[in-house]
Amino acid sequence: MASSPLRRRHRAKRIAIFNHKGGVGKTTLTLNVAAALGSLGKGVLLVDSDPQCNLTSYLLEDKVVDNLLDQSDGPNGETLWSAVKPIVEAEGDIKLIPSKELSVPNLHLLPGDIRLSDFESELNQLWADCLQRKVKGFRGTAALSAVVNDVAEALDVDFVFFDSGPNIGPLNRSILLDCDYLIVPAACDVFSVRALKTLGHTLATWIQDWQTILALAPDQVYRIPGRPTVMGSLMWKFHSSRSQCRYRATLWKRSSRSRKEATIAPR
Ligand SMILES: Nc1ncnc2c1ncn2[C@@H]1O[C@H](COP(=O)(O)OP(=O)(O)OP(=O)(O)O)[C@@H](O)[C@H]1O
Ligand SMILES: [Mg+2]
């Protein structure tokens, strides 16, 4: 697709359900929230931006996924990699790819690709190019956003959900900075709680750095906005009765004098 300096951000709200901790239910939650919105009549575009392609594998038949991945590097490619490949190979602007129709009402999928890791390895250089006010830096950093924008526009969906891999890398940086909202799923364990702190710190730095870079952006270039609102965290693997026990135990230690205080239920 030809570059368009007039590309406007589509109205669909872009949401990432993200935590860099692995296995905390990002993919499962993304799919279920999207399906619930679909059943309410809202149009949802699911973007599998995780090179593991779990969401794609979950939603499409194995042979369809195999075919998509076999073809994705060629001229008939229809994955996210096929769409951003011209940017990575400096051959031009993004290529428009079709979304996949799903059996779930009102849901559409942009399929993931293991080759997205090739795109990721370009993104640090593209970020540095932005600092030098190079248009290619801004176009590259916003490439995935532009792909999503064109498909969201064509389908006129209400929501876009990104399903991302478990890491704090340049691919997830450009995705989170493209989102309007971020929801952080976390399991009730010490590692997940620690991950919340790291993510908060990293996100704040990314937002600040990107706002500095945006001040350098040339006019008429499509760019990611870089101001995601954190809607909150969503805890799971939470057992209310056990948690009450643990809470009680804590109180017993801190205040062994008062049995009454020790039986207060958790909030
Ligand atoms: N609410 C839930 N109740 C029970 N099991 C769940 C729930 N959510 C997710 N799981 C299970 O937890 C495992 C990890 O879930 P999922 O793949 O969604 O996590 P993820 O954060 O996307 O992982 P990754 O970081 O590898 O992308 C899966 O086996 C999934 O079936
Ligand atoms: Mg996942």
C-alpha cells in the first residue's frame, strides 16, 4: 500500500492486556474480553503481535496457520510480518493485509508471525532514527500501528486488542505506546507483583522518552501517540478462602494479642 501522509488514526480504542511476565493469562483474557464485546455487537480486531502466535494458533486451524507461516515471507503473505516486511527491507511502506474472519461474531484477526522478531530487531535502530528526525524512523516505529489502522478503518471496528509476547522489548514498546489503554493481568505471586513495579517504571520512561522524540517529529508523518492510560491490574489465581487464611495469619503475627482483629476478612 502506498504511503499516505494523510492517514488519520481510526476511532477504535486500542487496548493491550499486557504484562512482561509470562503465562499470566494475557492471551486467554484478551480473547475472552474480545469475544464478550463481540457478543454485545461491538466490532473487535484482534492483533496477534506475539511472535509465539498463540492467539493465531488458538483461533485458526493448524493447516491454515501452517499455510500462513509458509507463505508469509513471499508476495502472497498475509501475516503481520508480511505487512511490515517492506519497511524492514526498506522497500517501501506497509502492505495492506486482510483480516481473518472468525467463527465468533464481530471478531477479526490479524495473524501473528514468528518473523515479527526480525521486525523487532530493527526497531531499536528505527527509534534512534527518530532521534535524528528521520522520517523512516517515525514510519518504522508506527508501521504496525499503521497496518492496524488501515484494517480497523476498513472494518470500522470499535476496539483493537493487541496480544503481545512476555517481554519488555522494542516491539512491545511500540505497541504499548500505540495503545489508548493498558490492562495488566497478574497472578497472585511475588514474581507477578514484582513485574508490576518493573512494568510501571519502564512504561513511565517510554512515555517520557517518546514525548521528547515526538517534539522532533517532522510534519505530516503518521506517528504513535505514546500516551497509554493504565486502566488497572487484574489479579487471578486468587483463592478467596485461602487468601483469607493468609491474611489472618499475617494479622496473627502482627497482633497476636487481639483475636478479634485477627478474624477480619480481606478487602
Ligand atoms: N482464568 C484462568 N483460569 C484458569 N486457567 C487460565 C486462566 N487464564 C489462563 N489460564 C491458563 O494459563 C495458561 C497461560 O495462559 P495464557 O497463555 O493466556 O498466558 P499468557 O500470559 O498469554 O502467556 P505468554 O506470556 O506465554 O503469552 C494457559 O494454560 C491458560 O489456559
Ligand atoms: Mg500469550
